[in-house]
Amino acid sequence: MGAIPSGINRLFHSIIPLTTSGRLARWSYELDRVNALEKRTQTLSDSELRKESLSLRYRARSGEPFRLLLPEAYALVREAGRRTMDMRHFDVQILGGTAMFYRSIVEMQTGEGKTLTATLPMYLNALIGKGALLATVNDYLAKRDAEWMEPIYNALGMKVGIIQTEMQQDQRREAYLCDVTYGTAKEFGFDFLRDRLLLRRIREGEHDLLGAMLDGTVQENEKPVQRESFFALIDEADSILIDEASTPLIISALPTEDEKREVECYRWAAAVSSQFKEDLDYEYDHEKRKVELTRAGRMKARLIDKPSTLDDTGLYHIYEFVQRAIFVNREYQRDEQYVVRKGEIVIVDEFTGRLGEGRKWRDGIHQAVEAKEGVEVTVATGQAARVTVQDYFLRFENIAGMTGTAAASKGELRKIYRCKVIPVPTNRPPKRVKLPTRIFAAESAKWNAIIQEVIEVHKTGRPILIGTRTIDKSIILASLLKKAGIEHNVLNAYHVAEEAEIVARAGEWGKVTVSTNMAGRGTDIKIPDTVKNLGGLHVICTEMHESARIDRQLIGRCGRQGDPGTYRQYLSMEDELLEKAFGPKKAKKYKKLGQRNPNRNFNRRIGLFRRAQRKVETKSFRNRKTMLYYEKERKKIQRSMGQDPYLDTPN
């Protein structure tokens, strides 16, 4: 047996747990076999390379186990990458690809080439002809990665399909019939639900499929688009399998007349909600995020003038609409949780900073936000079909994943998805340097200090990436930079069209980029040698996020693949994280502490912010566990009643 590659061996027991290093050591023998085949594959002509691939496909479909095909398959993919794109898979990428084959979530540091690594298990699992899906967080990344890696698959005789939101059914079917298919978890889930609805209609005889086939009139768009659930590789696995796991994907049923009348209730409640005062008309539970009208509040709700269309609405529902409107005014802010685009409310994904196209909040929240913003209120319809992201991926025979930040969630991933989390060593030692965290009494002082640091670093010519938690904060910072005379680019959900160009230039000499979490996942900021000599990219974090994983994603934009880079965290005693963690009373106390001591050095208070972040993470974890428990119980009850848990869903 071959030895563990020396670069990997040095890191095994210093940064990787013993059980994990044992697995990597075992899988390193596969790496030795892949490396042993490299010289031979390099001698093959392009046509011979494709013939070798066809031979593997035949062997896979003849029943030869994938584990026996792995060394030859990975050697072919590595050679195809070198030959078509001048991108040879590093040894650590071969190890990562091997781990993914063995049902693992691979944690690879940002910049270590996860997109290229994914081609290994995708190709191997596609050999059998059942299709291999790669799910990522948005259409942009799905299209970018598919087109970027397509030459590798094509060189090996495989076709690549891409699923995009605007596609029609026949286009989707064609994409799913390809050997490998890239798309978003959301679109894969919706296609699964549409297929399930179609198959039910066929079973119930709404379409005489057999008769249509006999007379040749069957419609292409009346056939399911997806194949069986065989293999799925989830990019940014922590985001999709944890952050979005309990978010249901819902296909709405046709609205009823009663549901249409609810629109007036939403509009009326939005108009009067500002008249209700906290502690007088309602009480707010910050832990449970719940509004409860007091006796005085209920009296006020009864006495306020209402349109005649509400005459038949019961008092209980009146109180409910008012409480929901008050809650939305408090918790849902424009340019934070959502944007208004072309007269529609579009959710901003808090974890990625991107627009959650097609998503809606549940329990009337979305309609309440629409009424608040004065746009058309979409009727809260019933559900024709529903599935959670977790349910969808658990249907697959084989799954794997990759991310830069999964270690903190390894217990949850192992328990729910039966996936091990395997940290893979970096190809080159990281040179990223953390600068001391700076904490200020007030948010305004924090912004001023950030601008001052940008001015100083900008003078050296080093590129700067400034991460903000929300869209409105990115706008505030952009205006301050403009006043300071610093030329800059802004990347947020309003600038999706310019994303590729902004990211491509963010590492150039003298560039300053302000970005929400959009720059935290799936982006590769390359820096030229001139910038490397200056110290590389400098990242400024303007606030702690609710999850440490998001902070790590942003920090990971610098110091990639052994490049130099620095980062610094800025905080203030007025940051929203403190209120989210400890509630308004304690947050007000910290704010007053800062106001009484505006010139005090608060840098030693970093522990307070870390505790706050952990508290919010724990709260989010409990909420996910509760929702997943209820989903599991709901499915169990429905199956015992002979119902389809995806179609016979309660509203």
C-alpha cells in the first residue's frame, strides 16, 4: 500500500480529529491508485480518453461496483480537467472527491476548488445512467458552475443539463435527461412536486394516458420531468441542508372567494397597526417573537372604523390580523428581510444575501408585508403540494455535500442525513492574518473608524472587501464612502446583473467593494501578483452575523490557495445581534453603557458578542428541531391514514 502524501500527513493530527484522519488515511490508498494511473491517461488521445469513459460506463451498467471503478474514473476526470481547462485536480481534491463518494459532507476551506472537486463524484455516479444532480443556492451559481465545468464532462462523453427558474417543462425534462444536471435545491423540489401532482392526476383518470399513447396524442408537457432519485451532491451543504432544511416548498391551490375577501382584512390591519402601542395595547414576547393584544388593545380593535367587507369577520380573526400586522411592522424591514421589485415583495435570503425568487413567508406573513408596502396582496391560498428541502434530499439513494463551514453542524448533519463531516486539508498552508477586533460605543463611531481604515488601506493599493449584514447597511456605507471620495462598487440584491463583473474585478489593485452576504458564498475573488506583493485582499466585517458560519464565509474571501490576506471584525454596542440574543431591555442597557462612555475602549467586550452569537445559533437550532419534529409527526399521521404526505397537506 502507498504512503499518505507528505503534505497531507503533516496536517492529519494537527488540525483533523483522529477518526477523520483515519478515514482520510484509508482513502489515501485510493489516491495512490489514481496517481498511479496518471501517466497512462496522459498518453491517451482525446478519442481514446472518451473510449475509456465509455468502457467505464458499460462496466457500471453491467453491475461492477462504483468503488472498484473509482480510481480509473477519477484519473480520467483529472486528465480531462488538465487537458480541457488546464486545471489538474490536486491530491487533496481527489481525497475530497473520494470522501463525497462515501456519503460525506466535505469541509474544504474557501478557495480550495470545491467546484472542480465536485466533478469527481458527479462523473462517477453518472456512469450508471440514472442521472446525478448538483444542487446549489441560486440560479446564477448553478449556471456558472455548469458552464464552467462542462468541457470536462464533454471530453468524457457526458452531457450537462442546467435547470433555471424561467424554464418550461420540456426544457426541464431535457435537462434532467442529461448525465449530470446543475440547478437549485428549490427548483429540484418544485419539479418533484409538479411531477407528483401530475402522476396523481394520471392515476385518478383525469388524463387517459393509455388512450393518448395509442392514438399518438400524448402531450410532452404531460410527462414527468425528473428521473428517479439516485444521487444528489449539495453545494454549500450547511446552507441548504440546515439553514433552509425546514423551509417548505409549496405549490398553491386555486383561491376561494373567502380567501379573496381576506385581502381587505390585510389592508385594513396594515393601515391601523401603527395606532397600537407596546405595553398598552399589546405585549411582545421577544423570546417567542409573538404579539398578544391586551384588553385595551382588543377594545381598540373593536372600535376602530372598518370597511363594510369586514362586517362578517369574527373578532378572533380581527385580533389575529392586527397582531400579525404589528408583528410585521416590528420584525420585517425593507432592504433587510425583503425588497420591493416591480410591485412584488421578494424575500432576501439572510444566509446568502441573495433574492429568494419564488419563496413566500407562511402563516399570512407575506400578505401582511405586501399590505404594509401597499403592493398587490396575493391571496393566501391553500396548498396543492408541499415538501421540505430535508424531505426531498432524504429520498435520494445517495447524497453527498461540500461547504467551507460545516464542522459546527456535524452532529445535526450526521443525525438527520447520515452523512459524516470530513475536513479536508488545504492544498497550501493558509496565510490569512486576523487583525485585532475593534468594538465601539456607538454605531456611528464604528462607521467612521471603518471609513478611516478604508482610506488608509486604499492608499497602499490593496483591494478591500467590506461585508455588511443587510442591504440597507450596504447603502449607508456606500454613501459614507462617496462622501470620503473613495470610488467603490456595491454588490447586493439590487445589483445581481453586475455580480459577475464586480466579483471578477474585486481583487484588482485599488478596488473597494461593499457587499452583503452575496460575496460570502460561491464567489472566487482572484488577485494578481502585484496585489499579492502588497499583502493581498483586505476584508472588513462590519457586524457579526447570527451564524458564525456566515462570518467564516466572508473571511474566507481573502487568503485563498495560500495567497496572503488580512481581515478585521468591527462591532458596536448598538449592533442588532445583542438585541436578537438578549432582548430589548438588555440591549438598551448595553447601548446606554456606550452612550455614557463614548470614548471608552470596549475591545475587551468581544466575549459578549460571541455569547450573543452562540445564543442566537442555539435558538435557531431549537427552532429547526421543533419544526422538523412536527413535519415528521405530520407525515407519520398522514401515512397511517393512507394519505400522500406531499400532496394531502393541511393548510
